[in-house]
Amino acid sequence: MKRSDDEQLTDEIIGEAALSLLNSNSAINTRALVARLEAMFISEQEVRRRNALQKIIAEIEGNISQRLTGKTEKKALSGAVKTQRLNEKNVH
């Protein structure tokens, strides 16, 4: 399967950011990656790469937001189940 030029550029940019973090002995996590991508965006002169950086940052931040929302929903559901069980015990 042939990958699109945009997909290849995305992989290249993420790889550059990850290598940059490794070379600077920085923490390797999502927040550090986003920060490095944002720094790359600020200094990038090429329009195509700037557009790609914007999309990558937005996608990663969207994934972080979804994960956090999912955790909150799981906690709420877990709390609701516990409350229901307690209520069932009190009724019987």
C-alpha cells in the first residue's frame, strides 16, 4: 500500500520531534512531544510543513482530550455502579 505524501510528512515530522527529545535527554511523553512540535511550528518557514505541524498538534491534543474525557466517563460510570449496588443492598 502506497502512503500519501501527507502521511509521510507527518511521520517525518513526528520522528524529528521525537529524535529531538531523545537527543536533548528530555522526557518522552505526549505533552513533551506537543511542546516540541509547537516549537518546531514557531520556527518553521515552509508553509506545507507549518500546515502539517498544525494538523499534527491538533490531532494529538484531540486524542489527549478524548482520553481524559474517557477516563472521566469511566470514573462516573464506576461511581454510578457503586452507588447502584449500595442502593440495592439498602433496599433488600
